[in-house]
Amino acid sequence: MKISSIAFPCLGMAFVAFFLVSCNAAPAIVRDMNGDILREGANYYIIMPVDHGKAGAVTLSSRNGSCPLDVVQSKYGTDKRYLNIFSFTPVNLKKGVVRESTDLNIEAAGGSYCGKPVWKLDSYGGEFVVSTRGVKGNPGAKTIGNWFKIEKYLNPYKFVYCPSVCKTCKAMCKDIGISRKGKSGSCLLYTSDDADDSLRVDL
């Protein structure tokens, strides 16, 4: 099975992927590092491009030895032996592709001993961090914390939390960046108000 990579620079979570400019109203299609269309359900590594001399990657890590697993910057750089593989499931599955600025679930492949490895916003240590135990699908108020978006950022992309799956909810809109407060020694992914802190990546 072919597994593509997505890259993000360390200070911002934006995909150093490519995007397709469309002449109609449909959002642009996200493309991976090879220029291929990002497909729903396909497997990808999330790689942070070189920033300050060192590339990084996104993986899962236990929170102080307990569950749930958090989404973190890997301590092992881009060594794929230590990385999780992720897939993307848009709220609209009809087209089978991932589009810019549309709600989607993000899931680590293979499951985990801590339950469902679907990204979910979680309150921890005074911040909103990206953890797991989310659920796929069923868009609405009860699942609003499980929806993220990929948006263009200075040519690459970034992850944002700005769900639009619930029309009656007042959801916050923030970039996803890297927190340095991880008590386990890992750099947690969290919501940030600073665009310069957004995590840029390649897929």
C-alpha cells in the first residue's frame, strides 16, 4: 500500500502541499507532496517541513502514561518507524476528495489501546489541545469537537479548528499550533490565536 506524506513546518501547521484552483464555487482540492489529489480514506504521514534547521512530524503519544492519546510533534523527527499514519474523512463523502476549508475528521490508522484514534479537541492544562477519542461522522452539536479543516496558509496549508457542521452552535475559530507545555515532554497540538504559531505541514 502506498502511503504518501504531508509536511508541516514546526511553528505553523500548514500543509506544504499543493492546491487546485477551481473556476467554480467549489473549494480548492488539497494535494499531497507529490502533487496528487488528497483522497478520502487514503493513508498519509503528516510531516512538518524543515524549520529552524530541523524537520518534524505529527504522531500520537500517551499523556503521562495514561489515556487518551494526544496528537503531538514526534520526538524522533521524520523517522517513520515512530510515526502514526492518518486518514481524512470529509463531512461530504460524495466526491471522495479532500477540499480546502471544509469540515473533516482525522483518524490514525490501525486503532489504539486507548480507544478510537479520531482527533478531538480536549481541555487540558488550561489549553484546548488536540487529543483522540473522537467519533467519525454524525455532524452536529454533540460531535462539534471532532471536526477540523485544512486551509491555505502562505502557499502551504495549516490545520484549523473552525467547525461549521452545527449551524446553531457558537464554535470558536482558531489555528492549530504546537504547545510547549506538554508535561510528558511532548509538544502538544493546541488551538492558537497567533497565525505565526500555526503548524504548517506536508501530506
